[in-house]
Amino acid sequence: MTGVKGVLLIATMDTKAKEALYLRDKMKTLGQAPIVMDLSMKRGEGRGLAEIPAYEVAKAGGSTLKQIQNSQDLDHCMKVMTAGAVKITQRLIRESRVHGVIGLGGYRGSLMATGVMHSLPFGFPKIMVSSAAGLPGLSTQFLKTSDIILFHSVIEIAGLTALLMNVLDRAACALSGMFRGKQVAPRSSGTKTIAMTMLGPCERCARRVRVSLEQAGYQVIGFHAAGIGDRAMEDMVTDGLFGAVIDLAPGGVGEHLYGFMRDAGPNRLESAGKMGIPQVISTCGVNHITPSKSKYKPGYGERRKYDLDRFRTWLRMSPRELKEVAGVFARKLNNSTGPVKVVIPLAGWSSVDSPGKPTYDPKEDALFIQALKKRLKKEVEVLEVDANMEDLEFAKAVVKATLEVLR
Amino acid sequence: MAKHIIILSTLDTKGDEAAYLKQRIEAEGFRVTLLDTAIGGEPSMPADISAKAVAEAGGGNIHEIRSSKDTGHVTPIMIKGATIKVQELLEKGLLDGIVSFGGASNTTLATSVMKALPFGIPKLMVSSTASMPAYAAKYIDTKDITMMHSVVDISGLNDLTRAVLQRAAGGICGMVDASDGAVKPVSESPLIGLTTFKFAEACSQHVMDLLSQKGYTVIPFHAQGIGDRAMEELIDQGLLDGIVDLVPAGVSEHLLGGNRDAGPIRLEAAGRRGIPQVVTPCGFEMISCGPLGRKDTGDPVWTRRGLAERKIFIPDEFRVQARTSAEELLKVAEVVAQKLNKSKGRVQFFIPTQGWSSLSVKGADLWEPESDGVFAPALREHLRPDIEVSELPMELNTPAFAETIAEALDKMIKEA
């Protein structure tokens, strides 16, 4: 037994009081100390049963419950309640009264409760029991870049049926299970920990680089650079978790420019430079765009392409786009306050983009390299390696460059 | 006896990580069965159920699979094989929970296998692609899968990946500890499935109260295209004894291209199973067409149906409801009738003529009685004569309407 753990239980008590109280009692029998926080925006039977009532949350959010109840602007009210809940939660954690968070709700409840979870650090146990988890588009909004466990209730959280009690029991036990055993909080070990972006088409390179650097005494944390993992990396770099970044797959920059599937937000490729930590940049996926089929513009159908899977097709960038994206890369990297090296393979930028494949075109890739070199500040070195991204030789060059910038 | 947890992994590249997870689960006192689904190469550690055995169960050959470059073709073989192997373990009482971890490919594979397991068996997927828009909903779909977003790639053992795997081990062990296996139908009180959504809340709450008073247990399902589809699956598994299909909108949304699309087989399971059902037209009067941004981007549903010119309800930018036209309702009536005509059990259809939901009562954003009016005659025209259609001069969200449908269902169940 590791002692009683405080658990924050987030629910809307106007409609889900019975279910929340069942979950609370279950947590108590498991030896936890639950604290219920109510995010109701309407009047209802369960109000007054929470340790942290909705009016306190509204107040912490800079409003009053009365204003919230009378408002027609639900979006705004949800933002207020979420902001208030974040403030209170942060305080409870500082006071060591809360060691894990569990939420239950439908669409709105999930949106607000996960909004609170997004403000909590990586490694802090967080479970969201949601009846809206299976809905297209919503689970993405709930998870964002946070390490939340999303538990699909399948049935509505309305009425304590055998099926729902089964779901709530499992969720409570999952959270208490997460408290068992030793807690591994990520150390902010700094210099010896390196963040690395990767994608399936540069997986071999990523593995070789990781293994080599592990042998040299570093630990390498991988992030899937498809628009979410790479965004999370930027956040964690800003939190000071890493001593360096190897950005093998910064394609999210161009995808953001054009609004496509791997869009990694406006801050991509900037955090490491701002923090002044060393970085090595490469180009996996940078010469391709990934628009969703519904966003195809005229002419996209005729572009050279590679079908990654049923949902994603990589289209070759046009020469104009390559030059435009190179400009954005240069602008972002020129703001770096730490050492930067760019390492580019001359025989294809991924396994998708290798000799013989339909989108392989090193001549057009050269347009990117030229434009980048022209605009980059002189401190940033661009290394060209006569190999494919997935060749052993290229991985070696990345490792060498990394050890150099780390020096 | 110790309970069994299955780890589904690709041992060609994730051997160390799987070994760590196994060790953490065993430290909690559970037995681990390691199942290898790798198509890339030889495992770096021995599996309890090898990739070779999985491939054979799926009707393939692991050597051919490994040399094939066509992952689109070989992945289904491994999914099929792993599903068969996992079912065997379940039948032998050697599966109390399942856990897997990985990126896009393995999450697709492992969640497909998990989907074949019944409601109540703990299923935990640790995924670095859990939050990707293209996949997230497909991974979970209608199942009680617990999705843990790993944020970092689970490649290599480091502080962060160990932290994730440690929590995953705790999570699955906690759930398995508590679980009694698959949820079985409870015979004491009959189970009623009820579909509902926001705009029918008052009615559904009232129906639930009334039916509970009569000794039923009511399970509500959110009619957004997933919950209602899950209900159809639970009906097929024989878990439910009667249905209040208050919001069958998944049918019209499927027909018209709305967000609540519940697929082509919605509104059929109850009839197929022969259990009594009451049905209303709630939700047929609106098309869920958010987010609002689609309006200006040449979205095909918006353009083809001219939604921008219609009555429209916008509670927030994501959930936008446009009014269904009379012409569309005629089509909906025909399809609904075709589906209900196949029913083996009793069906009653109730239409509240003063508003099918809170959005279409007098003064509300989607009020259009002249369009609603075409539905009842069309429905009668296509329905089997023995299926009764009752028009009640009231709003759906009134106690009187709730009482009428609750009593009708109660009567049908008692007479069945």
C-alpha cells in the first residue's frame, strides 16, 4: 500500500450526480480520497453534493454561477468553467491533495474535464470516462497532446445500470492500479535526454540514431510527427524536459502553412531555438503534402503520390511549395539561440521517397536545399549526404552532427 | 488462481518494451501471455503465441507475409489470426484482459482484435497515434476500449516510455482485478434500450423514470451515430428486451449525409431479434452538419443540399443543425418503413405533431410544421398495415407523450 491518494473527480452534478457519487464511493472502497468538483452550468438535483461546488469554479474562472446560468453563450461558459477548474486543480496539486484526476461526462463534460487534464504534467494519472469518445473528431479534441486515458463508456452516463456500473468500476480500478507500483515521474534530466521526431517512412534511421546515442549515454524520446506527437514535443521542449532535439520529420511546418493533416501548429520548429538547446534538423516528409481527400484542390489528383494507408496519401510538393516552405524553415531556424545543423539526404527524404518510387525527384528536392541555404543565417550549417534517409550512412551523419552540436 | 492478461505486441522491434510491460504486470501478480503479431521479422524474444501461429490461424504463412511488401494485404491476415487465437484463450478461461502498445499500424491491428471481445473484458490500448484525427474515432468505434495516449513513441526504454508502460501496467492490472469478465444479461428486470440526444432530453428522462417505476432497467444510448450503433450490436448479442427508439435519426443522417450517420443497418436489429419497439421521428427534422467552417469551404453536403439557405440552429461552432426539407422527409419515411416492415416483433410508431424535438416546437429555430406534415402520410403509405402509426397533437418533450410511449412499450412487452 502506497498510502491514500487524493483523486479529483470532475463531473457535472446537475445531470450526473448519481453516477459521480457511485464512482466516488467506489474510489473510497479502493482506499482513495476522492474530491468531487462540480462543473454544472445549470440547476439540478445533484448540486450541493460536491466538495467543490460549481459556484466556486465559476468564481475562480472570473465569473459567477448566476451569469453562467443566465448566459446563452455556451462556448464562453464552458471556457470560464474550464479556466476556473484549472486554477482550483493546480492549487489542489500544489497542496498535495490530488494525485490523479478522473472525469466522467458526455460531449460537454468531456470537453471541460479534459480541458483541465491538458493543464496537468505528463505522467500525472488522468482518466476520462466519456460517452462521446467514439465520435469522429471528438476524441482528438479530448486527448490533444496530453497523456490521457480515454475510456469509452459505449452507453450513456445516465442511470446506474449494471453496464454502467461495470464501466465505472473498471475506470476506478484502472486509476487506483496506476497508483500501485512505483511511480515513474519523468525527470527533467536535461542535457542527457534528447527528443526526436520520426515517422514510419524514416523508422530505420530513427532506430539507428536512437541506438547509437543510447550507446553514447543519451536517452532518446521518440515523437510521432503526424501533427500531434510533434506538437506535444514542442510543448515538452518548452517545459525544459530535453537537452537537445533531433527533428528528423519536421513536415508539420509545411502542413501548417497549407492546413493539411500533419499540421503541427504555428510554433512547430521554434521551441528548441527559443530554449537555446542544440538541434539537428532533417527533412523526412517535408517534400510531401497530406491533404485529406475532402480538401483536394484541382490538380491534386494528377500529382505524383504514395498511398501510406487507407486514410492517408502523400502527394509530391510542387517546386513553388518547396521554395515557400524552405523560406519558412529558414525564418524559424534563424531565430534559434542555440546551435543548429541541417542534415539532408540527396537520394530521397524517406523510404516513400527513394529511387524507383513514384514521388522520387532529387532535382526538385534541390530547389528546397538551394532556397534554404540562401535564406539561412551563416551560423546554421547545411550538410548534404549522398544517400537515402533510410541508409546507414545517413543515420551515421545524423549521429555525428548531433554529437557535434551537443559539444 | 492468477488472472491472465494478454499482451499483443510486435516482437521484431518492440521486444524490450514488451518485456518491460510483461515484467511490470507479473510484478502485480498476474499471468502474462505474449502474443506476437510482427510482420517485419524474427522476434527478439520468445512469444507464448508466435507470429507464425498467428499467421497460420489467419490462413497465411509467416515467411510469405514477411517477404511481402503489401501491408494492406497481410495486416488483415494477422488481425484474423490474432482474433482467432484471442477467442480461443477467452473460451478456455485464459483471458481476463488485453493490453497493447504502438503507433499507427499496431493500434489499428490491436484495436481490431480487441473489438471482437465482449463488453466488460478490460481492453487497454497505449497508442502514440490515439489523438490523430484520421484514426482516433475508428480505433474506438462502438467498443469499450480504453485508449491511453502515450504522447511519446514507445520505442526504446527511457524515463518517459517506462513511465507510460508502468501506468499502463497499473491500469490494466487494476481493471482486470475488478473485472468479472464479460457482462452477462441480468435476468431480474428486463433491459430496455433507449436512444436519446440533447433535444429529446426531457422526454427521455421522463420515459426512463416511468419505465423504472414499472420495474424495467433502461439503458440510454446517445444517438450520434456511435452510441445508437452500439445499441444495435447489444440487441444482436441478446442483451436487450425492448426498445424505445426515441431518436432514430441515424437513419436519416445516413441517407442525407449528416454527422449522426449510424450506417446502413440502423433500426434493424430489434426487428431482426423480434423484440418490441416504439419509434418516434425525433431527429428526422434536422441534419447535423457542423462544424460551421464547412459552410464556406465548398463542403459537398452543404453545397448539394443548399444548407446555408435553410433554417439553422448553431449552439456552438461544432454542432450545427440544419432543417430537413419536406422532400427529404418523404425519402426518410420510405426508408424507415422498409426497415420496420422487416420486423419480426411488434412495432408502434408515435408522432408528436407539435414538435418532434425541442428544436422544432413553435418558436424554436427549426419549427416548420408544413414540412413535418408530409411525413406521417408517407410513412403510412409504405408501412405494413399491421404497424400502427399514431399522431398525437402535442410536443415530444411533454409528460403526456412520454407516458404514451412508455405505456405502449410496457403493454407490448407484457403481451409478447
